[in-house]
Amino acid sequence: MKKCALKYILVEKQQINKFKSSYETLLNFDTFTVEHNDLVLFRLNWKNVEGSLILKDRKKKYEKEKTTNSRSENSNEEKSEYMDVRLEHCLAYVLHTSGTTGTPKIVRVPHACIVPNIQHFRVLFEITQEDVLFLASPLTFDPSVVEIFVTLSSGASLLIVPASVKVLPSKLAAVLFSHHRVTILQATPTLFRRFGSQLIKSAVLSASTPLRVLALGGEAFPSLTVLKSWREEGNKTQIFNVYGITEVSSWATFYRIPEKILNSTSKCELPVQLGFPLHGTVVEVRDTNGFTIQEGNGQVFLGGRNRICFLDDEMTVPLGTMRATGDFVTVKDGEIFFLGREDSQIKRHGKRLNIEFVQQVAEGLQQVESCVVTWYNQEKLILFMVPEKNLVKDYIFKELQKHLPSHAIPDELVLIDSLPFTSHGKIDVSELNKIYLNYINLKSECKLSGKEELWENLQHLWKCVLSLSEDPLKVPDDSLFLSSGGDSFKSIRLLSEIEKLVGTSIPGLLEIILSSSILEIYNHILQTVFPDEHLTLIKNYATKRKFSNVNQEEPNGKSLHQKSVIPLNYDNERTAFIALSRGGQILSMNTALNTTKLGHCPSVYSNDLISQTNSKHMKSLNPSALTGESKDPSCVAEVSEEGPLLTGTEKMELRVRWRSDTGKCVDASPLVVIPAIDKSSATVYIGSHSHRMMAVDLYSGKVKWEQILGGRIESSACVSKCGNFIVVGCYNGLVYVLESNSGEKYWTFTTEDAVKSSATMDPTTGVFYIGSHDQHAYALDIYKKKCVWKLKCGGTVFSSPCLSLLPHHLYFATLGGLLLAVNPATGNRVWKHSCGKPLFSSPQCCLQYICIGCVDGNLLCFTHFGEQVWHFSTRAPIFSSPCTSASEQEIFFGSHDCFIYCCSMNGHLQWKFETTSRVYATPFAFHYCNYSNEMFLAAASTDGKLWILESKSGQLQSVYELPGEVFSSPVVWESMLIIGCRNNYVYCLDLLGGKQK
């Protein structure tokens, strides 16, 4: 008020005390006796008299200087380059912007800025004394100034209706076009849509309508398809697209839609252009560097010599100032087409998306009265829709999939009776957010009556998301989402629909959707929605059971305690050991012994750290094995329909050494720990869906101990630096630290969602790193029992982190498609790369590169500084994590296209081997004792087959089929292969046969 030098103000009687208390420290009041309709007029006397005098003195001084210097040409030119708000009669009016398209501002509008608008529209619309204009805009919205003064300066009539009539579309239409015969209407598209398509066609844009001119502005203009559908045949109304911003009040451009286009029956997908500048207005389109462009995409800037307003505290503004609008356009052949506001340009699923484009496509569909799209909480794309009649959501989604790319399909479709709008006639986004929150709450109250209803609804959602016809026959139990036409975007939509159906989040469901059959998806959901009774009992607490041999179980869950071979020490009393985990990860800790002294033939060795931390790979005991050339670099070993066909006589045989029942599916991969002091006490650590974490003797298969945790276990265990603890993640969101020799809980750390990621340990510090479905990465010091740091990763962390010591980087991958390099000491992000699609594969690094598989079927290779070096394409998603050879010259991985691949570190295919099913597991490269100079690869396909291949040629050496699906990855030690199976067992198989050294 002070900025405007406000002198008088009307206050409601009931607000007088509040008004006085709010401003008593700033001004004195004189109350007039004139009262009307419970209003009291106040004259304001500002207490800061000194400030007012200074303002007057400046004004007088300015006028004096102007008079004195009027004879000086140079000085006169300098003064003419600015517009000054302090000049008498400069301002026409002052208003606030609403903030719906940016930050709210005070805008002081000079006469010189708004008058050209009024003059031009009077001529443009050919307004006469016979016209009736409707005051559609409130007085707080600057288009009202144009409406009022265009009318008054033309001698026309201005129709003002009560707000109570404005909110009733049918009544308003009758008042405007039947009773008062309005000829000129200027409105926002949202306000106009309130009439509804039927009323628009029958009354507003009918053949007999009195409306001569319809000018729509203030928001994105409707598509031509929608516009033509609104017009009744024979309608002659002139339709204009007007565009402008309050900061250059009020309008800047106009475009009249040609009659030829409006009457055309052909479909037109092009947007309506912004058109031509109004009198005195300059329109520029600038690129991101600020340069004016004649073709291409850029931001609109508006201005003109006198088209200037004063924003907030501005006192002088250079003539010809150009204001940024925040609106992006494309210029084509000299014509400017609106793309959307800066805040309507979002990044979704790794791709740029204009939500106004989605809205225009949806609005063009049949059965759609009106609609609006919002980016709710910057994470969900919501389509609010007013339907014409009985609308089927499935129909809308199918139609949208025909016209929009996958990343533009809305997450939700919410049906509403009418679109809420602000007093300025624009969409009220805050009200839409409230509507959506109510919608979510209502859906969460809906409960499924039973398993049968879940199955029926899952089948319906499956068909809907995949745009399958509503066949009365059910979806086959073995149907796979990706094979049925699904992709990563559709999988996210199916996940959202399922979670809305059951009213709760389901940890791990996304990867199940992408990798499993509909029946497996159903069973996974059942465990959350209708948990088994015994699982409910153990959900909030854990009980421990120990066994003395592999099959000895007592009904009460007790057994003889087997004395630990390794005494329990803590960090100051370290145990010397070697640990093996999936992907050929081998760690040797606390000993200078090389592995030959342990009497076995592993593929690699090191004194301290091996490929799990990627400082360097251990080298083969026999270097000559690494220098042999492939007989056929492009070899593709195939499997016939009858079964695996060997290239020669079968050289190896796999035979079950032992198996151990875990109670439910085993998707986790084994951790094998071999103590240096007594290798015969080597232990396999592995968890399962039964919530059990087990320690099994490697050689005999006897269960040493068993601990029941608070949820499913798909995370693979990791051993501590001292060898006395193992760390494993759990579906209940906890990270468990268990004593390696007894299974006793040493510490638990709580995350906010399921933990399927497997931990990685830094051998230099002993700190563990792990990811969670809560979208965070954690650094845990288990000895101090504290979280060192926590990092928001921008997506669910499903895969396991990878540590590089040189450079000292930690790598995380997310289901949002981000690959992150992090400083292990601080948790600060070093760099990130968006792969665009989910990353289920774990990153694998070597001295030069970091590699990872992606759902889009590509194996990606980066430098340690984040530069992409190459990518190798398969024909299906890659969930398998890569594994490198001991020489770091080859990289092995599997794909859902049923092949196992070997690529060089330059990204060139060396060989590929076709299995009989998808390859989810990570291969394991190893050196077998009975073969002097050869390296081998162990791999598994999801149908339960284990494959032993020559690593150089890809030739098949042996195959063995387990009686269940396999998602676990193999680990090989000496001549034993350990792996989990979905038939509830963990297996140890002996590698037999072959020529001796």
C-alpha cells in the first residue's frame, strides 16, 4: 500500500479491528462517516512522513532537472531512454499476479502500456455501439481492464453478472446468449470449458448464436480437433487465440483461426499458433544462450518501447525492456507455436515430457468433456477428466497408448464432475491435489474379499495395461509380462494399479513383474495381502534354530548345538579367511598366505583385496591359461530341442554332493567363507523366502546354525573385515548383523523399506555399504553400531553396490535408471548418469571401466569419471550382473533373450551361448583343478539348468537340471558349485571327470 502511496481504503465493519491492529504501527487513520453496505472509508496518513517528503522532493527535483536540461539534446536523449514510475499520471493501475504461472509479483501498469491494447482490440474486434461485452474476468485479473475500457471507449454495453450466476454454466449461458445477447466474449479456456461441450455446441457456438467474437487466452489454447467439435454446423463466430503476460499487461499477440480451418473436416494435429504482435508489442524467441532465433525451440520474451510495467520495487525501467515469460515455443516457417510453460516441462522415466501435450491428446478423445493433467508431488502424472457420459477408464488408457509414447501415459485417471478454477478463471491446481488425496483415501478403504477376487482383478489389470482384448478366457498362468507386450513403463503402471487395488505397497513387486509369470506375480502379492498364518506369527520377532546335520529337524525346532570351529573375536582379534560370492568376487583378508597353501585350485589369489572391491583381480595360478586364443571368436554354441548338444565328448559331470532344505524359495546367492586356519570348516551362508538365514558346512551340508529374521531374504550375505560377522538385508527393511559362528544378532539397522540389495564391505575401513527400496544408500559402521552417512539416490536401490579402490568410488544403481558414483568416505555424489530405464543389474568395475546391464537390453560401459565408452545390445532385458575374467579382458553376463554373452572390454562380442530359458543369474568365472590351462564359466538359466562353459570359446562342458527355477547365482570353490533353487533347497554339486593335469 505504501509503495502505491495509497490514500483511501474501504474496510468491512467486521474487519475494522483487525485492520487497525495490523497497520497501527505504520499509519494514522481518519475515519469518514460515509458508510455503505457495512463498509467504512478510511483516509490513510503514513507515519513515515520523512519518507513521503523524500519521495516528493525526488519528484520535484526530477521535474526541475527535466526543465533545466530540456535545452540539452544529450541529456534529453538520456532521460527519454527510461520510464519513471514517479512521474505524475504515469500509472493506470496496480495489481498482484496470482502466482499460478510463476512467483507472485506486484505489477504497476503505466497508461502507455495498456492503452495500445485497448485501441488495437477495439479495431480488431470491430466493436460498435451495438455490441455487448461480457465482463468475464474479475477486477483482480488484468484482462478485465481491456474488457471494461474497450467497451466504454466504443460506446458498447458491458454485462456484469453476479458470481452466483457465473458458477452455474447452464444459467450463465442463458443469461449471456438468450437474455442479453452477448456478442464479444473474452475468457480463459478453463472458464469456457465450464459450459460443457453440449451446451457450447447448442448455445455458445451454435448456428444462431449472437456471439460474434470469442477470444480465448490466459492458458494453453485448445486443440483444433476439440475446437471444431465445439462448433455447430453453420456457426460464424470469429475465434481468436490471444496470448500475453501480466508483467507486460495485458495481451501481446493475437491470431484469428481461419474459417477454412474451422470448417475443414480433415483431422488437424497441429497446435494453434500465437500469431501476430499487438500494437506497440515486440515478440522475441530466444535460445538457452539468450540469442534470438528464427527457427527452432526457445523461450518467449515480450516488450516494446512503451510496453513496460514496473515489477515489485522497480522505480525506473529502460524503454524497450524485454521480459522473460517462462513460456516455451517452437518457431517454424516464421510461425510461433506454444509448447508449454517452463514448469510444465518435466522429466519422466528419463525422458522430457510436456504435460500440456498429454492434456491436449486426452482432450481430443471421444467421451472426454474436459480434462487437465498435473504432475502430483513431482512423482505422479495424474489425468483429471470430466466425462461426457458413462466412460470406461480402460478405453481411455487404450486410446492414450495409441497416441502417446509409453513415458507419457498417466499414472492415474481420476473422474470428476467439473474442473475447479480460480477467481481468474484458471485451473485451481491446489484444489485438484485435494481431490486426488480424497481419491487415494477412498481407494485405500476398498478391501479385497478374498484370493479369488485378487486373481480376477490381476487378470483384468494385466489385460488393461497391456491393451489386450477383454477375452473371457483367463490369462495363461505362465504368461510373462515382457513377452506379452509389456515394457518398463507399463510395468510401473501395473505396479501402481496393483498397489492401489490391495491398498498397500508390495516390496519387490516391480522386479517380479518384469521377470516372472502372472502366477508368480499373484503368489508374490498373496504373501503381502493374505500372509500365511505362521508367517504372521513370526513377523514381529525372530526365533533361532540350530541343527547338527543336514536333515535332522525336531518338531519343536530345537537341535544339538554344534560347537563353532572359529572362536568369536571382534575387530581387534581378526580371523584370517577367504570369502567368495556371486560374480567371481573373491576376498582374502587378514593373511599374507596365498591360496595355493590352502591346497585348492581357485581362479585367482591376492594377499588382501580381490574383485569384490575391484582394486585388482587375482591372477590365475597358471598365466598360460590366460594367453590362449579362442578357436573361433564368433562361436555361438547352440542347444537343440532334444537338449544340450556338446561340441565334443562331455568332459565334465555335475553330481549333487548335498542339498539343504531352507523351507521356501532360495533366490539369494551363497556366500562361502573359508578360514585360513582350517579350510575344512568352510561355511556357506544363505537366506531364503522362509525368513531363514542359514550357515551350512561346505563339505558335509550340515546346518551349523539357523536364524529366523523378520521377513523374506533375497539379499546375499557379506562378511565383515574381522570375519566374525555377516551382514544381510531383509524384506522387513532391516539390515541384520549376525555373529558368523552362531547366528546370534549383534546389531540391526532400520531402513524405511525392503532391503534386497546385498552389502559391500570396504576392506580398508570395514564399513559396509548397502541400498534400500526406500531410495537411499547407507554406510554402516557395524563396530560402532552407527550409520556413517545416508544418501538419497533418486530411485529404489535393488542391486548391490560396487566398490573401487582406485579411484576410491562407490557405485550404486537405481530402478529409476540412475548410475551413481559416490565418495565412500563422505557419501557425496561424484557423478551420475541417467540410463533412462530401470537398473536391476549390479555394477561391476575393473581397473579401467564400470559395467552394468539395463532393462532396455544394453550392457553399458563407463569410465570411472562417468563417460560412457560403449554399449552392447541384446534382444531382451538384462537383469544378470556382469562378471569379468581374471585377466579383465572379457566380461560375461546373461540376458532374458536366453543367451550367455562374452564381450571384450572394447564391447565386441567374443561368443554367445544359447540356453533353454532366460538368464537372470550372474555367471561365475573359475579355474578347475582337473584342467591345467583352461578357465571355465558357471551360469544358470531360470528353468533350473546349470551350464559349465569354456570361458574362451563358450563351448559347453556340462549341463545339469535342478528340479526348480533358479534366480540364485552360482559360486564355485575347488570342485564344488553352490547355488540356491526355488524348490526350497540350496545345492552343492561336485564337478567330476576330465583330463588330469
